[in-house]
Amino acid sequence: MTSYRLILLIVIVLGLSGCGSSGDDELRQWMSELRATTKPKVTPLTEPKQFLPQTYAMASGVEPFNSIKLTQALRRESTQTASNAALIAPEMARRKEPLESYPLDVMAMVGSLDKKGAPTALLKVDNLLYQVRVGNYIGQNYGRITKITENTIQLREIVQDATGDWIERAVSLDLQEDKK
């Protein structure tokens, strides 16, 4: 019981000693002197440049809203849209193949073989092996296999460019050898 009283007495004495004056008057005086004597140096801002408006000289330039040029541009756009529709229409009409539900980056070519004179490639997707031939479709961008060699599968994809037009793009999958 006396040890508890002794510990309690020591804690109270230490707590009360923290409440006394800290003796930092000298530090406070030095800080106030430093604040009074120190002045920040601010560089003045430069004057803004005078704004000079430019005049538009219509006679010297090309008229931006010329109806002839607008109709020519619209005709060009409509022919591009028609050719783009001809490029993608057969792809939309045909039946999808199972490997078209996977993106190309999850597919790995793990081998190739020759079945009755027709080159065949082995693709590994989700730990399953698939046999593909020239003419099969793989990937999510209407990828049609055009050529199979020992080391690569070459295919043609139809993708949209930045302007929304459908374009053909050549892609290849290379043979992936297991690292042991």
C-alpha cells in the first residue's frame, strides 16, 4: 500500500512541476527582436504588356464558311462513311467464334503443327488449348487469322481510329516459350 502512495506522490509532483514557469522569457524576447528587425524583400512585379487587338482582314484570307467547300467536305465524309460501313458490315453479320470473347493480350501461342497440309496453331487461353487455322477469328477487334507460321500468327483487325472511322490493322502473336 505504501508503494502505491509513493508512486502516486511522484506522479503528482512531476505533474505539478510541469505547470511551473518554464523560464523561456529570454527566448520570447529574442524572437520579438528578430521579428521587429527582419523585413522581407519582395521584388516588384513587372508591368503587364499593352494589349494590341488584331484586325481581321476578310479580303486577304479564305472565307471559312464557303458553301461549296462545305458541300465538298460533306460528300467526302459520306463516301468515307460508306467505305467504312462496307468494311465492318460483313463482320457484324457473321456468327461470332468462341475466341472472339477474349482480348489478344490474354492469348499465348504455344505451338504450331501441320494437319493435312493446313498450318494449325495452338493458342492457350485460361489454361485451355485451342486449335486455330487461317480464316478463324480471334480477339475482340474482329481479328481474322491471315497466316500461320512456326513462330507467329498474323491477323488483320478492324478497329476504330481517333476520328471514329473503321480501319484495318495488322497484328501478330508470337510463339511463347515456357521459361523453366
